[in-house]
Amino acid sequence: MAPRLYLDHAATTPMTAAAIAAVARGQAMWANPSSPHAEGRAARAALEEARAAIAAAYGWRHETLLTSGASESLTLALGRAQVARRIVSAVEHDAAIRAAGVAETAPVDADGVIDLVALARLVEGEPALVCLQWCNSETGVRQPIAAAAEIVHAGGGLLLVDAAQMPASGELADHADLVTLSAHKRGGPPGVGALLVRDLATLRPTGGQERGYRPGTENLPAALGYAAALAEPEPDHAALRARLDDAIRRSGGIVVGEKAARHPAIGSYRLPGLAASAQLIRFDLAGIAVSAGSACASGSLKPSHVLRAMGWGEEETREVIRVSFGRMTGEADVDRFIAAWRDVARQARRLAA
């Protein structure tokens, strides 16, 4: 029997060997980093080294607050930014939409890319915090961050970028005011992330640790694991995803957001005539793990708000699955999934007939 094939890395990806070793090293440094004694100072030094490494991986030269992950980072930024208005794109993660509370919505086009003309109209008037993801976790569609930043800053606002799915890169350093990150998407441990902040004065503090912006004992082992994971390069999966896209089209499937720039390791596909829930069962029986949209919402019976914002009908949204690659995904893995997809597609056509 063939080993199981995991193609749900956008939900979470295995910790790297270096990250596991770093967490173990952190667990041996049992002192509280906020304690003034020698053991505490050693733990603090290790924590600050990890903080600096995380910031450097993203080319960030400003403040880095360590959090429990991207969801908390979003809540902190959206809840405490010192501007009156909140604007979120129509395809933001559920965590961002919840954290934004009463917010205005920036529309997207049929490929899920933000409408920059509409955004320019929205930012007129009182300054706003605009939340825009680097790429969508369901579709892999990337947003024009540089162009959006120019519009937001011209309106006197702040740009918050959800970069949970972004590989380590300095791409955002010159554009974003706040950036949310998550370790477990990058080969680090779950339960740790960061909020990159250009100017702490733009956030309301609450006291406690992390420069007074997040109370609670710092998670040193997780921070060390995150820093270690970011130090390991990630492969470019663009050719693999293009191979999968082509096979899906040839087999009667639909590639979501195919005209837009997309994450090289995330693909979203519709198989007309077969519900995603049925597809997931068939792939799971074939030993392949994929998902139906974001893992945070995959158990929901609601149609994807992301696909609905892109103009998809309710039933169409229920026929879409997501395939996402990890560090070890190779051509043979993609070919195995393609063969399974074709089998499932043939079954769907027989059912339709």
C-alpha cells in the first residue's frame, strides 16, 4: 500500500528538523525571560536573538511583537490601531473579519484581486486601517500590496497585511505598516507568530510583556523553533503547480483565480457536478489529504465567502477543493494526485450521466 500523501500544507505543515531541535533547546532553558537573575537573562538573550532572526527573515527593521499566531496578531492590530475606521477586503480570512468588527468592505474582481479604484474611493475622508492579505489561503490569489499601500498611505491610513501564507521575504518591508505572521505555516511550531509593527505609536498598549502590547510569559521554545524554521529555504513550487493546473483543465476541472498572480504552492480547483465533501472522502480513501478551502472554515456548511465575493454561485462554491504543497512535495506526488483527480472526475461524470 502506498504511503499517505499530505497536500494540505496551507492549513499547517510539518515542523522542520531544525525547528524541532530549537524547541528542545528552548525547553531546556526553563527560566522566565522576564526574570532578572542570570537564568532569566540568558532566556531573555535567547528570546531577543529569535526575535531578531524572525524580523531579519522578513527584512523588517522596525518592531516585532511575538504572539500566539496570525489570528491573535490580527486581533491585536485591528483592535488597537489608533485610527477610527476599519476596511477589510471581501476575501479576508475569517479571523480578520471577526477582529475588524464594524468595518467597510473593499470589493474584489472575478479572480479575487482587490479593486484598487474602489479602494481609492473608500480611503477618502477619515484615515483608515486597511486589512489586505498577501495571498488568500483558500485560492492562493495574491494581492497587489505595493499598489494598495500607495493608495492607503495617500489617504493618510495604515496598511495591515495578513502574511500568514507568505514565505520568508523582504517584499513587505517598504509597504506595510503592520504584518501578521504564523509559524506553523512555515515549518515552525503551532501556537506562535508575530506582529511586525512599523511604529508602535500607531497601536494602543495594554501593559505587560512584549513592549507592553501583549501580557503573558513569553513562549521561548516556540520562538526559537519559529526562528530556526525561517532560516531554512523553501523550494519554488511554481512549476509543480503549473503542471497541476494544466492537468486539472485537461480533465474538465476549473482553476480558481487562474488569471491572477497566485502563491506557487496553493491551488484551488472546482470539479463540476461533485460536492467538495464527496471529493475529500474519495481522495482520503485514496490516501491523499487535501481540503475544502481554509482549514478554519472547512467544517462549516456555509458557502465560501471568498468565492462568493468573486461572483461564484452558492452551489459552485461547494464543488471547490484546495491543494497545497510543502517543502518535500515533488513531481511524483503531484502526478499521483492528478491520477486520483482523473479517477474522481470520471466517477462524477458517470454519476451525472
